[in-house]
Amino acid sequence: MQLDHRTRYLQIAFNYDLGLALKILPTLPRDPRILIEAGTPFIKREGLRAVAALRRYWSGHIVADLKVSDGAVQEVAMAHAAGATAATVMGSSPPETLNGFVGACEELGIVSMIDLLGVRDPLDTMRSLHTKPDVMVLHRGRDEENTRGKVLEYRHVKRIRSKFDVSIAAAGGVDLGAARSAIFNGANIVVVNLVRPGDPWRGISTEEDVAGIAAEFLATIE
């Protein structure tokens, strides 16, 4: 399953435990524009077996947010075996890792996502690539969300697309207003975290009508 660069997607990130994920996941609209993310904390807590558990409840795209930094070929294979249809690599990784990652994703038929968290100039990352990835992720980290002046750098969208015709994802502190801004600035994937009450991040509260709010996001980015 590949992504259409002309389609606007909502990526919902699960970052807590499997129990919470399995409570919420069956309530979500069965919409092909929804991508389910097994977030990095989720995978670290539950392991890749939890991705296989998500697969039993979701027939669409599942993103394994591995944030690969080394051993790319092996980690992509593990994610694919668990049922993921997409995976992430850190854009700050060595060129050998980036190219191994994109190549492995292409060979296995899964979506390659390069996470630009901490990358000052995405073109520096892209110059080292032998093959274009499917998605470049503009990412403001959770630790950065409440830092004044830290914003998603949409000025890079045109620069990225001048080199590769790829999807652009916007991640980090995305609410409905930020989703509208992301789409306006050229992104076609918005990544929204599910957030427990009391946690200091923006997204969809796990105590709210997640399915209803997801539908509202889909309408907003249409």
C-alpha cells in the first residue's frame, strides 16, 4: 500500500500502552485517509508484537515510528514482519543508514518516512539519498512543543519538493488550528498525538470522543 501525494491524510499517534490503543482503535472511522502510528514510546513499552496486535484491528496503514538510526535493513524487516506498512528513520542518520532504509522499504513494499527532527537543513539529508523516500516529516519534538519560538519550518516544503516529489508530513503539537496551517503550507499528512489529561502536549485527549474529533480533522484537511 502506497500513499498518494495528492491526498491529505490524518496520522493518529498512539504513544501509551496497548490496552488504551485497543480501546480506542475499534472506534475510529474506517477511512483510508487515516494512518495509525505505533509511536516510539508505544513500541519501546510494548514491543513490535503490539504492532501485530494493532494489525488485527486495523486493515489500513500502520506506521512503525522506529526512528531508525542504525541497522536499517534489519529494523525495516522487523517492522514489516510485524504488520507495519510504513516506518521512520532519523534524517540525521548516516547516509548508509538512510539509503539502506529507503532501499529496504522499497524492496518490501512499505512506505519510507524520513523524520527531520533536529535537522537544520533537509536538503543536506536529501543530497545523500540515492533513491527518493515516500515521505519527509517536518517534526517539532514533544520536548520542544512548549519552547517559545520553536515552530514547524514550513519554509522547507518548497525546497524539499524542488528536489523530490514526496509527501510532506507535519508532526509535533498539532491541533485543529495547526492542521489547517499545515495543509495551507503544503503538507499533505498531519500527525496528531493522542494525549492523556495532565500531559503537557497538544493533540486529541484520550478522554474525549476520539472518533468524532478524528472525523473533524478529516473534514478540516479535506
